[in-house]
Amino acid sequence: MHVTSPVTLANESVAATLRASTPIFGRNSRPSRQAVASLVKKFKSTYSLCDIAVPVRLRIGQSVENITAVETSIANDPNQSIPRRSQELGIAKTTLWRILRKDLTLHPYKIRLTQELKLMDHSK
């Protein structure tokens, strides 16, 4: 009488799967033994081969209250800097920057002093 352990059966099924996949993929491009073993393990634990959805981290700073607070702050003083505004509102600078860019679609810029164009400049 020959007694087989579950590990031996799992190894034999991996080997059988590799042998069966050789005509399909070819010898050099077939899945590795480790890939087949991990798929078998995944199927035994979840009864599916689909990837588990990773929960997305919620952005607490970009709440409706913060967006409206930033919007009213900009309406009151549009020339205030982002660091000063973040201190005033109690919001992180990066969160304030994200709210300005993504939620309010505002793109802050630096005002630069330039020379006025003369009539001679237009001809150049």
C-alpha cells in the first residue's frame, strides 16, 4: 500500500499542469513551477483566480467643507500665498495645493515684472 501526502499530490498536479501546458506555450515560455503553485494556492484559498481589490485610501483633507473654506478664502484674498493660506485654514500645504488644482481647477502662478512692448518690438 502506497500512502501519498497532500504535498506529493500538489507537486504531482503542478508537474502534470506543466506537462499539459508545454504543447500550448512551448518549453521555454510556459509558466514556471512557482507560478502554477501560487495559482493553485490562490484558487484553494479564494476559489477564484481574480486579484483581490485593494482598498483605496480616502483623502480626508479634500472634504467638501475644506473645499468651500478654500473657495471663500480665495474670494476674500486671491493674492495670499499657499503657505499662509494653509496656516490660516489649518490645512496641509499639499492638501491645499491639491484642492486648488484638482477641485477648483485653479493654477497659481508667480507675477513677474516685464517690460512694456514698444512699437519697434512688434516689427522684430
